[in-house]
Amino acid sequence: MEAYAAKLWPADFTAAVDAVLEVYEHDAAALDPLADEAVWAVVERVVLGLNAADESHGAIETGEREELAEYIDAVLTGAGVDVAALTARRGLSRGELTDSWRDW
């Protein structure tokens, strides 16, 4: 099983994803939860970073995509952002938070 996981998610891919998510967590923690444009900019950066990490490996599949989208939402929620209201102000559902930039 371990060899299968290493093939599915190579170390350089997981390191790249970890680095992107670490920056995202830091950026989200520093946000004013009511500053929509700043929140959207942080979401865009994390999604574009994940796109770049995935580009060379194609390792983000349906399960990972759902987990990453939930994680992005959870980090914002933890930072005090009302994600449902944020997305609604753009005419989106909460589940569409990452859709504008997501390639995975």
C-alpha cells in the first residue's frame, strides 16, 4: 500500500502541496474576514498554487479535489470568514468557492 501511495502522490508533489497550503494558512489567518477582495485574492493564490503543483503530476483526483476544496473552506471559516455569505455575494454557492481558478 505504501508503494502505491508513493506512486500516486510522489514526495515532490506532496511537498509542493504542503508548501502551498502552509502559505495559504498564514495568509488566511492574517485576513480581515470582511474584506471580500482580499479573501478572494487568497483563495485565488492557493488554487493557482495547487494547479501548479498538480500540473506535473496530475495527482489531484476527485477525492483529493473534494478534500482540498473542503480544507480551503475550513481554513477560511477558521479565520472568521462567512464562506456562504462570501460566495453568495458573487452569486455562487459555497461549493463553487474554488471554481473560478481550479484546473484540478
